[in-house]
Amino acid sequence: MRMLFSSCCKWVRLACVPVLFRNITVELYCPLHRDTFVNSSLWPLIRSLTLVDMCPDAGAPERSEEDLAKYRPLRYAENILTCGVFDPHVLDDVLTNMTGLVALRFKLSSGGVLPHGLPWKALKVALSSTHLRELTLDCLRTTLHCPTDWPSELHALAIMPLPPLTALRYRLSPSRQAPRAYSSEMDVMNTLVERLHESLVVLELPVELANLHSMSHVQWPHLRELRLIGELSPSPPLPLVSVLLNMPRLRVLDLKLTPLGGSDMPPLWPPDYHVSAEQRRPSFELETLAISYPHAHDKFFSHLAPTMHNLSLRCLPHYSTYLWMRTDRYLSMTAGRGWHCSVPASSSMLRILQACPSSPLQGLEIEYRADHGDAALLPRIAVAFPALTSLKIYRYREHGDVTVPVEAIAQRLSTLRLLRTLRLHLDFYDTPERTMPSRRTRELIYDPNELREFHRGRLTNTARVFARLLAPSVESIWMLHPASYKVTEWAGFGVTPAGSAGTPDAEVVPICKDWIYRFRVPGLKSV
């Protein structure tokens, strides 16, 4: 590619340079330095910059801070909790001279239990960049390391000039261990939210850092996307609807929340919560809505406008994923954080969908456990959302039931005439389980032969039944199953319409013919 580009004429190269260097990602293995950074002649062309923390001080092992200092001296940082590669003086020089920079992203990671966070001085420099419009902090877990005079620094943040950010994203891993939030993080995020609420269009925060009281007392005239992720108290200080009522232009609402303490998720709009006459609006004109553990008696669903294009009502993580994680090497992801909440029943899911208005919905995802409402749930979907093109269903068997009514489920979905992609998890009783082939390693693994037969038999036959009964518009069917090197995998089947291959019924063909090999290759991404 480099040779091709260099062989082009000068005018072609000059025309391509602004496009090629519009979005830049820089990996920092040592402290930021002007001589080893992107050539300064290109700085005015850069509009989006991502700084990736590859600091050797990150990835602390599971040791105390004192033991770590003896185990491996720090190279660049003064404190194990602070990354040392983001030199604030050089960063200030870079951001000041990147006059066209609009979006800045800090991507930090930590492979150990101790966080390796962004220093406050570096973030302060970023917030001083007047031309910045989007700021993203993307971390597995982090902490904003504070100076000793933090009260005065926090006061300075409250009065210093800030760029009119339109997007503020603070992403932390939802599976991070305690502490889930640091006081310095809460101070910074609460101050930024209070000062930027009039300009923000996109806001993404861990729910542990969201001050709902403050957010409910200000107006959000331009906010179109709100994402809250993390663990929510079963008794939040106030219902989330009190915040949403101040966001008249909200179009995307993504609430990937997990309740704490073995309780159910509180409703966004409790039945006994009444809003004032000034706050009341006829409906929320959302286009995309994602809610984990939806509450059957949530009044929020009855106040939705018929404008939605995508709706997701799921568990976090998926209950199937949690079950398959519990007995393998992914146990550490949920260590000490067992499954606290119940999977919504099909009768509850039916009540929710009945409250939602019919809309031109194109994508739907639901996760539920079968009960007496199972027979009415899927027909309701077909009636309320006839324009669906993509449908994802996680269905779990009723307690004590060992059968799955495959044909009945397919028949209930057959009236979706525009459906193109169907993804299913049907919780088959004969799904392979992990075994311990060797007492020496005590490792639980799947038998490759069992996985192979499950794919060729159960999954293929099920996909064939759906292909035969669903509308001719369906192009692909995907079946979820456990995998050896990843928690889950999707087995894909392309649908050949009836009569096209000389057969009276529709037929399926595996999309990934190398699925056996995929079971044995680590590092492949699963959906």
C-alpha cells in the first residue's frame, strides 16, 4: 500500500492526505513525546485522535500495592494507579496545535485487579482544548488520580472554561470488581454533566457515577442519546423517568443495568410515581430502546411513541452465557457476583409488548422463560411489529420441561412476511455439557464429538424446521450454542427457498463450513 501511494503523482497524494490522516490511532508504549509522535505537519489535518495506553506499568498482577513495588518497579508512573505515558505538557502542545481536532479518545486497559488510570492533569489538558467536541474515556477499569489539593482542583474544574462538548463517553467494563467507582471519578463526571447539559447530544456513563438528582434538576435540550451501564441499586434515589422527562429530543436510550442484592430491576416509571403537569409529555419519541430486565408493571412502555426501529429487552449478561460461564475458565468474570435476578417470564414479556404501541420496528431482541403466556407472546410480536426484518429470541424452558415446541414456535412466527434474519437460543435439554477428561488438570472442557453431533443433528434439524415454516423472505437462521474456546458461538444457516434447488421445501446450508475448526481456534470473536 505504501509503495502504491508513493508511486502516485504529487497532486493525487495531496488530495488523499486529508482523508488518510483524518482519523489517527497512536499506541503509547512510552511517555508521549513530540519527536516520536505523528509528524507535526499532519496535525492540522487530524479530526479524530485515539491514544491507546500500552504502558508497561499497566496489567498489575493480583498483589497489593506494596508487594507490587517490590515485584516490579514502575518505569514511568509515580503511582501504580496512574498511567505515566500521558505527559500533560506534551499533550497540551499536541492538542493546541491540532486545530482541526474534533474527537479525542483515551483508551486505557488493565490486565490486573489494580486499576491503571488517567491522571487528572492529562484530563484537565483535554478539557482545555477549546475546539474539542467529543471526548471518550474507554477503559476496562480506571481511576482519576487526584493531587493532594483536590478540593481546589475540583473548584477550578467548576469555573474553568470548557469546550461545548456534544459527546461525553465514559466507558468502564461492566464486570469490573469493587470498588465500582472512585470518589474522584464521581466528582469529575458530576461536575462535567452539570456544566455540559445544555450542549451534550450524546452521554454515556457508568450508572454508578450518574448523579440522578443533579440530572433531574437540569434541562437537556439537545440530548439525543443516553447510555447508562452498570449495577443499579434496587432502591435508586429517584425513578429514572424523572431524568428522562427533561430530555425532549431523546431518540436513543440504552440501559444495560444489573440490579444488586438479589432483587428485581426497579421500573423506570413506577406505577405510584406521578409527574407534575409541567413535566407530563404524551410520549417518548424513541427510535432505539434497550432495557435489561424490563419490569412488567413499568408505566414507561405505555408512554412510548410509535417511532421505534429497534427494541431490546434482555438480561445482562444473557442468562445462557452466565450458565455456560459458571463451570469454565471464565468463572473469574462473575466471581462473587452470582445471578441475582430472575429472567422475565413470557407472560411478563407479553404484558410489556402489549403496552408498547405498534410501530415500524425493524429489530427486536427478547429474553424470557416460558410460562402460561408462551403461546400468546410470539403471535403478539407478529401482530404489533409486522415490519420486523431482524429478530433475536432467547427462550428458556419452563421448570421441569425437557421439550421445546420447535414447530409451534416457527408457526407463530410464520406471519412475519418481511423477516430476513432470525437468531435463536431455545435452551435444548440435550445441549452438550463440559466434562473433566483428566483429573490431573481438573479442567472442564467440551467433547468435540458431542459439539459436532449437536451441530449436525439438533441445530441443523431445528434450522430446517424454521426454514420450512417461516416466510420466504428469511435469508439466514442462527442458532446459539456453547463453544470450546469462547462462551458462545452462533451456528449460521443460509436458507434456500423452496423449489430453487429442485426440492419442495426450503433447505438450509451451513454458512460457516469450517465450524469444527472454529471450535479449536482460540481468539475468535463470538457474538
